[in-house]
Amino acid sequence: MGVNINKHYRIMPKIVIYTTNICPYCTMAKRLLSKKEAAYTEINVDSAPALREEMIRKSQRRTVPQIFIDDLHIGGFDELYALEQQHKLDALLVAK
């Protein structure tokens, strides 16, 4: 006899932030995400030209940080902070 277990899985959004070592906006973006207790993957492009090219291809921008939540390109820190100020960031960070 089988057991029917009804599990509801909630998947947290995948957050990726492209950074460099000396970047105050990268630090501020990481601080904001940490304050929200949002787990993220940091990709430092300083010593990895291929990763920098990947960032440029995905974002069409050369500056850091570049932030992605799932497949949504947020932009840099200014755009992330604007979402926070408009009370729209939390909705992007919740499990689906």
C-alpha cells in the first residue's frame, strides 16, 4: 500500500549579482539583499573576462552591479533601491 504525501514546495527565486572587488554600489546592493535575507549568487567579473562578457550579453550593460532575479534583469543598485522604495522588491523575493 502506497503512502500519498501531499507536499507543497516553494521555490525561492534565483538571485544573481555580477560584481567587482572595488564597487561601492555592489556593496550596497549586497547589503540590501542581505537585509532582506535574500540568498544570492555573487559572480565577480574582475579576473574573469568570460564572465564579464556573459554579464554584458545578458544585461546589455557594462557597469556593475548587474542584478537578476530569476530571468528578470533588475539593473544596477539604483534600480534595485527604487524597487525597494516603491515597495515592489519584497514581491520579487518571495518563494513561488
